[in-house]
Amino acid sequence: MKQVLLPNTDKYSLAFYLALEEYVAKVLDCEAFFVWRVDPTVIIGRNQVLENEVNLEYCREHKVKVVRRKSGGGCVYSDMGNIMISYVSDRGEVEVVFDRYMSALAASLCELGLPAVKSTRNDILVDGRKVSGNAFQQLPGKSIVHGTLLYSTDLEALTEAIRPPVEKLQRHGVESVRQRVVNLQEYSSLHPVLQSPESLVQYILEKFTDGTIQLTQQDVDAVMEMSAGYPIEF
């Protein structure tokens, strides 16, 4: 699997990275993988009702962008403390592709001394709390898995920005989003890799990739055009 590299270190929007997944799926013949981080943004699933899942007043007041992705799944809050992972593979059965990726990510975390386990709901848990949520999208001939890895996310902002239905929280036996999630930074004493987001990113890249593919500025321009297809709610 190859790590996708951009030709510069510019800061891009979440819509750009969602479009990058789609672009990579269309133009590259190999399995591809990349990791990214963005300024505070809420990502809402394809079929979710915005007003039911997002605290719009809070997001407007705190300049948190809201973007709708093309995959299903739940609402996600992301900031620079949330490591976002994109994995593009050949098209296959959803369950098989998803399980292969989730098993590999959970195993990688376990090697750091974390008691990481897959849940039955596309999450990875540590000590019963969520550190990674994932969603799936299929394109002609390709599958895309994208997900989170909470390292030092502002959990107060996360709690304020998204508001899942009460019944969803009750299914997990918790009263709030804050109770259900945990940052990996809290486990930094377990392994040197966990002492910074940069070292964790490098570790994940080494685990999942065996080479790189360098995109050009022309590729970036094409992705920028495609990013318009991911609606920014405000």
C-alpha cells in the first residue's frame, strides 16, 4: 500500500481531503493511504438531518465548519488533535474490506500496549471508550474507508458541537458524548510513540504503507475543483 504525498505543506480544508479520497480512487491503480488533520470541522453523514445532529448555534459562534460527506455513518467532530485516516482499496465486499482495515488498526494500537478492540459498530474502543470511528464509501471499482483516531481532540468542543440523539447514547450505556470517547494522549506513558501526534502518525504510516506516491500541483488543482462537490453547510 502506498502513502499519498502532496507537493506542498499547505493547509487544506476537510472538503479537500474528502475529494482527495475520491480523486485517488479514480486515478491510482494501487491501494493508497494517507493521514491528515484539519481545523475544527463537523463532518455529517450523507443521510443525517443537520439540525438533529449538529449544534448549529455553537458551530456558528465558534467558527466550526460543517461539511457533508458522501458516505453514511454518524456525525464527527474533527480538529488538529484528531488524526484522520483515509484508505483506498480495490472494491470488495464491505464487510471484508472494513474488517481487514479495522483489524489492522486495532492490532497496531495493541502493539503500543493499548487494550484496543473492534466494536460491532465500526468503532475501535480502548477501555470501553471510543478512540476511532469509521465509515465506508464504494465507487466503481474502488472502496474507501475513512476514519478518526482521537489523540488530543478538544473534547469540550466535541461535546458542544455534535448532539447525537439520546437513544443512540442510551444504546451505549452513557449519558453524554464525553463519557463515550477518550484521547490516546491519556495513554502516552505506555509507549514513546504515544507521546505526540506526530510520532503516532509516523508509526501508523510505517505500519500501513511500504512506499509513496507523489502527487503534482496539477493533481491538487483537480482535487480543489472536486471539493466543491462536498457541500459546506455554513
